[in-house]
Amino acid sequence: MRRKLIVVSNRGPVRVARDGSVHRSSGGLATALRSLLQHQDVTWIASATTEGERALAGETLQQENYRLRLVAHDAQAYDWYYNVVANPMLWFVQHSLWELAYTPKVDAAFHRAWRDGYAAVNEGFARVVLAELEHEPEAAVFFHDYHLYLAPKLVRQGCPDSTLMHFVHVPWPQPDCWRVLPRAMRCAIHEGLIANDVIGFHTERWRSNFLYSTRELLGEDVTQKTVTAPISVNPAEFAELAQSDPVLAAEREIVGKRPEKLVVRVDRTDPSKNIVRGFEAFATLLEDHPELVGRVSFLALLQPSRQDVPEYADYLAEIGATVARVNAAHAGEDYQPIDLRLVEDFALAVAAYTVCDVLMVNALADGMNLVAKEAVVVNTRESVLALSENTGAHQELGAFAVTLHPFDIQQQADALHEALTMGRDQRRARREAAARVVEENDIAKWLTAQLTDLPIHTEGGQ
């Protein structure tokens, strides 16, 4: 059943260039939510972050099958909101990345960034949502992710009868992790979320942690408001993409250079992705099994991420240094162990999925990880999924994967060896079983679950 939805996220489904041309957004969240546009009556509210978008802010832009409303924020406020509070503070809290003996430092500058950046931008989003609800009071509001934790409470205060839901796409840690933030801030985050009628998480693990932290920090039991709904992909879309000319051309390029075995990873250069340990595990594999030198290579397609944030820039530099060391130690004539490509190339990524023998996902923590799901539905070589136990995807696909412990480099090396030497029949059985899980629990099922849960939880209103 079609219903009116106001989708609210920091990044929208498209990017508007300076010349006014519109391009598909590369963000994982926007890509995952694209199916909403096919089945619901959607107004999408997002930040205006480019010059072209800021020129259109305040207008409602009619796109092919939805309406887009862009919110222009003060440039300094947005920088504080995005580059100081959301990333790295909230991202690092939710992925347990802080070295607590040294970081974070909650000083006067951070308090200002919270007040005049994160809170101010959330207030700006809330004002636009309330304006939309004046015109469409029956619409449900669907907030997304850690950028918008404060907005739901503001909307609830301005429109008490509104129907609100929020999906958290990142891990939710246990309450002690939130204690790096001053009490007022950590309580505001939890109070903002529980103002929703429904709060969704990818896994029972993240949902349980949220319930625990809400009880510990607020003394509230919001069990009836929370749901577990693992997000997924559109297998049919990926099957079609795998046969497209750009993907087939990229596939030929990879196959022309690959040795006997190929390990692939597709990630942003985010510290939570654990890329450096992954390369160190691959180096350990080559040291422990010299017979694999020259026979297996590692193709890493990495998209530079959030380089305005010092921690991310430093991590990218460490990635480069690690690759240089591994290649210097093991390179030979016509052989380079790690092929590092700093690119954002979706066709190349899908091509790599199709022809790899092992897909490595060793994240320290990941709300879901859609790369794992994308790869198993298009691979043609019966690849093995080497998957971190700390990803949301492990709950669904772990039984068919080789499990990685993200902090144990030796274990990861041994797991890669197991994956590379596994018999073809076993590889096929595992990949086909994983693909069936994804096909039976696709993005359409996730979307249906969100909308089906909503009236159950809002029966009788607030």
C-alpha cells in the first residue's frame, strides 16, 4: 500500500552539481533507500552541501518519482555538525574507536560544536519537517542515522500527533561507551530517539544494546518501540548491473591481470573498516604460506572518506604505508601482492565481486555491511565470504562464511588460507546458501517491515 512518507537524512538520493545537473548519490544509505521511491509517495529532505544544491535550497524539486527538499545550513554550523560531532565523535562512539587514554577531548570547542553545530543543524531539519507536516499532516516521517538524533523530539514537540520512525544504520554500543559524552549530550541523544514511535536496528544485538543504554541513562523501557529489521539489497538490480557493459569491461580488465587466486575488498577508508589489519593479515598469510606468493593477490578498491577529519586523513596515510611495506616484502617480477586503488567506481566494484575468490570484510564494527550481500548474489567463481563477527551481516550470513575476528591478525590470516584452499563444492554450497538468504530477505522486505510495524506501534497515538 502506498503511503505518504517524509524521508529525512543528511545525504539525499542525488547530488546537484554547480551547473544544475543531477547525479545519483554514491552514499550507501541513499542507495539502499532508493527502492522507497518506487513504492511510496516520498518527499525527501536532505542537506544542501554543494554550490548547486545551496542555490536550490528552500525549493521543493520534483524529481522523476519523488520530491526533494534541500536544507541549506550555515557553513560553519554544518562543519561543526558533520566534521566535529557526527564524524568523528558519534561515529567513533558507536564503532568503539576512541583510545580512551588520549581521546576524545570534550573541551569548550566541542561544546560549541555541539550547541552551534549539531543541535543547530538538527533544529534546521526539524523546522523543515514541521513545515512539510503542515501541508501533509498524514505523512509519516522516516529519520535516518546518527546525524539526526535530536530532530525527532523537536518535531514531536512541534507536532505531538505526528507519526515518527527512525532507523539507526550503525552499531549501537553498550551504555558505558556513551559516557565519554557529558550527561546532557548523551541523554539528549537517547531522548531524541525515543520521541519516535518506532526505532529500528539491523540486528537484535544492536537493539538490545539500545534498550540497555536507554534503561541505564534515562531509566526508560522502550522495548515496545524498537524493532529489528536487517537492511538488504535488490538482487535483481545487481544481477542486471553484472551484465552491463561497464561492469563487463571492468571484469575483463581485472581478469586480464589477476593471478590464480584473487582476494577483494570494497570499502571506504574509514578506521572502522579495519583495512590496515586486513593488509597485515594478508602479509602474514604470504609469510606463513610462501607457496601462495605469486599465486594470490589482493585487490582493494577503497574510496577516500571524510578527509577533512584528521583521524580519517591519518588512517588513509597508514593504509598507504602498510601497502608499500607488504608490496616491498613480497613483490616479484610481474607480481604485486596488493593492488590498491583509491577510487569511487561502482562498476569496478561490481566487477570485482563477480570474479573474486574471497571477499574480505573484517570491520571492527559495522551496523550491517551491504558489500557482503551485494557480492554473494553476483559472484561467478563460488567465492568465499570472509566476514567479521562484528558486522550486522554476520547474523544472517555467518553460517555460510569464514568468520574473522577483527583484532586477531593471525586468525584472519589462517581464515584467508582456509577460504583460499576450500574445495569447490563446499564453496558453491556456501555461496548459494548465502545468496538465497539475501534473495529471500531483500530490500523490498526490509521496507515492507518498516511500514508494517509503524501502525502497530502507533495504535492509539502518542
